[in-house]
Amino acid sequence: MKKGYNSTRSKDINVSASQGILQGLAPDGGLFVPNFINQIQFDPQKLIGKSYGEMANVIFSAFLNDFTEQQISDAIKGAYYSGKFEDQEPVALKKVNDRYFLELFHGPTCAFKDMALTILPYLMVESMKNVNNQKKIMILTATSGDTGKAALEGFADVANISIIVFYPKDGVSTIQEKQMLTQTGANTCVVGVDGNFDDTQNGVKIILNDSHMAAKLAASNVIFSSANSINIGRLLPQVVYYFYSYYDLLKRGEIQPDEQINFVVPTGNFGNILAGYYAARLGLPINKLICASNANKVLTDFFETGQYNRNRDFYKTSSPSMDILISSNLERLLYDLSDCDSDSVKTLMEQLKNDGTYQVSKTLMEKTQLFYAGTADETETSQAIKSVFDQSSYLMDPHTAVANKVYDDYRKETGDSTKTVIVSTASPYKFARSVYESIFGACDANDYALLSLLAEKTGTTVPLPLKDLDKKDNHHQSQCDKTDMSKAVLDFLNHQEHAND
């Protein structure tokens, strides 16, 4: 088989890394996966002492099979070392009591999505060169809160690429929404959808696979792509921080060479934790990947029963980026654990689409032993925020709090004392009301005033990207029903054409 990226639903679809990044979604609706992951060989010991960028270079070089060394190094430099992040290195690992928090929120939008979406524009521009693409690209993205702003920030004013972000109108925090609505850039568009995240994500997938829409774009010399984690160019950069945190612990003397560690990952769409699984496939010594869910615990139920069932109540929670019932990236895990059986994956995905549920075999579930899954409800999430702050003056956002609580449950259930990293996905200031009221009780101040109040009462600092956010003008006001997303895309296309006349 030709070395490249296959669809999870058909081995007959085989593309290069550049083609996969540009297409986003495979033509059959599947997700692109590397068919050569078993052939990747690099000595993890050679990563000792390397910077984040140097580790990224090693990992990207293994996966981006048609990129030059210069293309990869230029992309890493532009994304991580050009002033977009607070510190010299883009991530920080902090020890709090008996665990470590991998802070992935020190980028331009204060969320972990920055780790991938600062570099994806560079990868996409270089991919266009690699395949001699002469068309313009329109990126379609659905967001449950953080992907949208990070994608907008990354692609704003990038030549020959435009981006439209759909978000659930009443399903993100005030700060998350304001971040998106104030985004500048003539090539950006933000649309609030009357529905939940699953509605917006499903709408984007339908549009990406709509041949009539593709024909209309083609007439304007435009093709679709995506910046969601369904795009392999979004997923690969996330593998890096698992390696970086491990070798940071090694450098500090907190662990010994080859010692296994755990990662706890708050996840909704399963992309972040899947990157950890790929890290394990590449040889990183991982003992457990602990999958943490909020009240929308479809993943927890799957790992406990082998049944995936989205036919359930949908809950709006204080951790909105996890308010998801269709976890797209789980498809990639199913493909891998089924020994790349694309036919069975296609059948499961058809069952999910038609019936809202599927059941995997006992044999496949026996291969999920690397994973543990747990959940935290709203009360437990709030209690976790307060207890950790009271004990150690450390602030967690609600998503990280879900992970912290699930890890506590894991420790009680298993007695496992393996060193553990909690993947901290967002600044607590993005969810200031939930954080403030969890610690100090109800407050009448508006969401923007709460930023300053939280800083004052906790002795911390409002991140620069969120400071004075309320004083910025909104540049987007579009809204649509979940059934009208295609029209919103065509309206944006027409607007772009007239703007370029």
C-alpha cells in the first residue's frame, strides 16, 4: 500500500499529508489516518533535552510525508516562536499537590486549540504549494467554544483562504462568544446557530460532503476544507505536547527514563485524547489515558459498555467545549483498534447516523485497556474548582476541574499512584463566572467585570488577550437556523466575491 493517509471508511482513498490537510474530510465522509504509523521509527531517548519546537520538528517530520525540512521548521517558528505565546515555550507544566497540570492556554486565545490552530494556517499554505493548488480555500468550522476563536485568529487575513465559523448561539460562554464576534479580518465570518454543537458539527459535515455545494464553490474557483479536529493537520500538532510534558518531567527528575505516566484529558470530540493515544503508539510510556466527561457522558458510557448512544438528553454545562454527543474522533480510534477494518467502521458510522447508536464487539473493547473513563456533574465540577483553590491557590477552569475530579475518582477506585498529568485546556478567565462563583459564591457583576474581580480576589492576572474585551467592537452579527447553514455559506461566498471585485 502506498504510504499516505487513508480514509477510515475506505482503504481505496489514499492521499498525501498535504492533500489530507487541504481536504479536511475524506470524500466518503471518513477521517484521514496515517497508514504508516507502525513504520514510524524514532528513538524517544533522542528527545531528551529538546525544546518544544525541536520535538515538534521530529514528530511532524515523521507524519508530514511530502513536506520539506524547511517547510516544517518555518511553520514551527511562525506558530510557536513569533510572539503569539506568553513565554519562551508555548506550554507550561505546573505541579500542584500530587499531580501536574499541563497548561495549554498561554496562546493568543487562551485555550489549548491554539497549540494546533496557530500552526495549521502555515501547514495549509505549504500544502497548497505542495499540490500546486491554484484554487482558493474556504474553511468551514463548527465550534463548541474554543476552536472558533483560535481558528479565526490563525487564519485572519491569510491570502487565498477564507474562514466561516458556526457556533451554537446559546451554547458558549459570554467570553468565548465575544472573542469570536470581535474578530477582525476581511476573510472571516462568524455565524450563531439556533441549535447545539452537534447540530453545527453535523451541518458542517453535511456541507463538506454536498456535491452541489462543491460545484457552486468550484464555479468560483473555491474548495472547502475544515479546521476542526476532523482535519489531520489539527490532530498531529496535539501529539507534541504529550511528549513535551513527559520529557519535562524527566528533565526535572520527577520520573525515571521509561517510567510510565498517566494523562487525564477533558474531552468532548475525542481529538485531544486521541492525540495522546497516537503518542502512545509512537512509543511514549503511557500507563493510562483517563477520559474525563461532564454530564454529557456519552464517551464514559461507551468505554464502560461498548455501546455508543447519542439518543439521550443534551445538557448545557459550565464546561461547554465538552457539551458534545457525537465525538467525531472516536472513529479514528475504532479504525485503529479494528486493525484498520474500514468496512466495519463504515457500518458503525452508518448505524450512528441512522439509528443514533452502535455496539462494538467484545474483542474490540478488550483493546481499549489503555483508557479509563469517568464523569463529573456540575456540582462536582464546582466543588473541584473550590477545593483545589482553597488547598493550593491554583485556579482551574471548569473543563480542567472535570478532569481533576475524574482523576480523584480514578485514584480512589484503582489505588494507582503513577505520576499523572492533567491536561489543562483553557484559562480559568475564559469561564470567569463559573470559577468565581464556585469559589466565592453568587455575584451580580457582569461577565466582564468578573474578570477583574477574579484577578483581585485570587491574586492572579487577567490574560492579555481577554483584557478589555468588552471595549472591543463586534464585527459579526450573523445568525441562522441549523437548517440554513448552507445558505449562510453561500452568502459569505457572494460577499467575498463582491469584496474582491
